[in-house]
Amino acid sequence: METKNLLFDNSGQQLLNETKVDSYLEIFKNFIRDFIQWWYVQMPIWHLRALRRVVIFLDDNLSFNLLLNNFFVPWHRDKDILGYLVGITTKVIYLPIAFIIIATFTIAYIFFIFFWLLLPPSTVFLIIRSFWM
């Protein structure tokens, strides 16, 4: 009966390195590298995509671009002076409110992203500072 080495597959490629084990320092270095790559590259990209999706969602629900593009279209397509007056007046009142809602959320989310980026260095700084205080 022939024994099979489970560390090698049929193609001869080694699956596990049975002779070399990573040191704790190398494991910690890889952990820090992976953490920094995840925290400062992958997650900001994810947050920016989420911000884009939420701004599109707010724009769709508040109809900001639609009303801005049809600013001079009369109310309910009523082409007399009252339709134009009501349509433009309603849009003049509504569009700044919709813009403020979208801008407020966008600015708050951008501040959240900056807070996210500054959280690890500030934590390390406060831990180091606590040793001297």
C-alpha cells in the first residue's frame, strides 16, 4: 500500500510548506500590512461607492435633477400664466430644500470617511500619550 503525501497535489505544486514556519514578527507584519491595505484602500473605496449610491437614491426620491431640468415647464403642463407661475414658484421653494438635504448628507458622510481614516492613528497616538500622562 502506497502512502500519499497530502502536502503535495498531483501536479507537484506544494500546498503547505512543511519546513518553514513564519515567525511571530512576520505574521504580525503581514497582519499590519493587510489591515492598512483594508482600512485605507478597500474601505474608503467601499464608502465612496456607498456615498454615490445614497446620493443617487436621494436624487431619485427628491427629484432634484428632474425638477432642475424642467424648471420652466408649467405646473401639470397647464400652459397659461397661472401654470407657469405655480410651477416656477413651487420649484423655487422646493429645489433649495432638496439641495440642502442632499448636500447635508453628502458632507456628513464625507466627514465620516475622514473620521474613519483618522481613527487608527489617533488611537495609537492616544495610547502612546497615555503612557506619559
